[in-house]
Amino acid sequence: MRLRLRKGNPRITQSGRILAVHKALFVDRPLLSLAAAAAVYVFIVLAFGLRLEISSNYFVLLPVLAAALGYGLFGGLLAGALGLPANLALFALLGRPDFSPASKFIAELSGLLVGGASGYLAEYFRRLQDEIARRIRTEESLRKALEEKEALLLELNHRVKNNLNVIKSLIQLQRNRSENPEFRDAADRLLARVFAIARAHDRMFGEAEPAEIDPVEYLEDILAVYDSEAGLGPRIEATVRSEGLRLPAETAVPLGLILNEAVANAWKYGARPTGGAIRVSLDRVGDSWVLEVRDEGPGFNPDTPDGPRAGGLGVRIIRSLAARLGGAVSWSRDGGTRFLLEFPADPRSPRAGPGVRDSQNDPSP
């Protein structure tokens, strides 16, 4: 998020002016500022000391503060220690040593305290300024890196789109050159699959990337990849009950990858000689989404010897993406394989922490 400050904000303008004056006087020209403050102090005491009398002691704070602001703790302590001797010397020039404070010890201690405290605060304030400047530079570099990353991502997505178009064109050319009906049918199925992949890619990574995605259209695009193989494997039966709600883009991408992996596993391990069906459903239940993928095959569980181990790439992808969604996944054998994913509708919600529940018998999510 980029914060924009209104130019007309008087508080911000005043703070900026104060910082600019402080930098010009005490950061860029500390010696000149100290000399000017000392000169003003000497002039006031010598010119008006006889009228001000003992009140002249207070004007020694001008060079003390200037030294603290310009040179930090050491400068403040040194100026505070020299404050009383400077007053005594000027009062001697005036011929009025009685203007000096009654307690020299308390006066010296006060000078040290004022100079030391002012110097410490000045150093702390300067460190804060340096930290603010460092963070501004870091933010600027991160902003530039983010802009470069976004540009690279747009270029990458554009190249992927072009490559998919090239693949479609090559398949189409080979299909048109062939007289073999079986090859032409296979090419048609392959074209349908590439088209489905291209549609899903455009929906997720189009030039105008949406903030929210229609779950019905989104899942249809992904499942169309497998529908293009109709007649060679199980049919896809999909049901989406979204109650008119939409998926945030940051949720749709990992959800689509999880769905693709789950359906691919069902296609590979849940197929029957007669074909069967793979049933996919996405329901909105309260504050959560529930994705279910069920097949009619012999059953699959990632932690059993007859299926991929829990360390398999597909299962690791599913678990990693589920954790990214803040959801929980489970596999169970219930007339085939039943895969469940439950994740919060709001990706920022801490309600459902990342987790995995694997069970062979318990079908509950």
C-alpha cells in the first residue's frame, strides 16, 4: 500500500519546515550555529546585564543548547560545564560579580544536566532521522524491485500466452496435414486441453488481473482440461454452490492448483475400466469454503503402500498450498477416494490455521 500525504496538510508542512531548519542549522553548520548562539549570549549579557541582573544567568542556555543540538551528548556536557565559568567571566567584565548564582555547585550541576539531557535527546533524534532516511531508501528500493517484478511477471505471462498460441497453431497444422482419423481425433482432444489451459491462464493472469474471480467460471475452465478427454477416462461432474460470492485472486490461484492436483490424482488412481465419474464440488459453508473431489476407483491414500507416499510431489504441493490458504486437507476411502479441503473465505482470517488431517476411515473434514 502506498501512502499519499496531502500537500495542504499544515501539520506535515510545519514539521517538514522544522526538520529543514534543524538540519540547516545544527547538522550542516554546527560550528557556525554554536558561534552565533555564543555571540548572541555575550551580547545580551554585556548589553542588558545591568538591567537583567541575576536573570542574565539564563541566557547561557543558548550556547549550551546549540552545542547539544550540533555535537550531541559530549558537546552538551562540555558546554554545560563551561556555562558557569562563562557567566562569572562576563559578570566580572560588568563589574557585578554579585549577579552570579548563590550556589555555584547547583548552577554547575544544572548546566551539566541541561547540556547532557539536551545532547542525549539530540543524538537520539539524529538516530531516528537516520533510521527514517534508511527506511525511506529501503522502501524506495523495494518499490523499484516490486515494479520490476511486476513487469517481469507481465512479460512472463505474455510469453506463456504466446507459447500456448504457438502450440495450438502447431497442433492445428499437424492435424490438418494428417488423413489419419485417429490422429485427428487425438489432435482435437489435445487442442481442447490446450484451449482449456489457455482459458484458465487468461482468467488468472490476464493483462487486467481481477481482484476477485467467479468460482463457477474459474473451476469450469480448470475442469475443461479433463473434460476434453471425455471418452478416454472418467467423466467430470462439477457442482459449485457459491451463493453468488466470489473468490479473491490470492485465494483462487492456490485453489486452482490444488483442484488440478486432486483431479489429476483421481484421474490416475480412481479410473475404472468402465470409466466412472469424478465428482467435484465447491460449497460455501459459513465462513469457509469446502472443496471435495470424489472418485469411484479402488481408493487412494497418500500414506498407504498402494498409493503415493506423503512425500510425493503432488501431495506435497497440495499440503503446501493448503497451508498457504490457512486450510486443512484430508483423504479418506469411501467407495473410492474422497479428498476434502476446507479453508477460510477470508485469506487473512486466523480462524482456520494450516493443518492436515489424513484418515482412511473418517470422512469428516
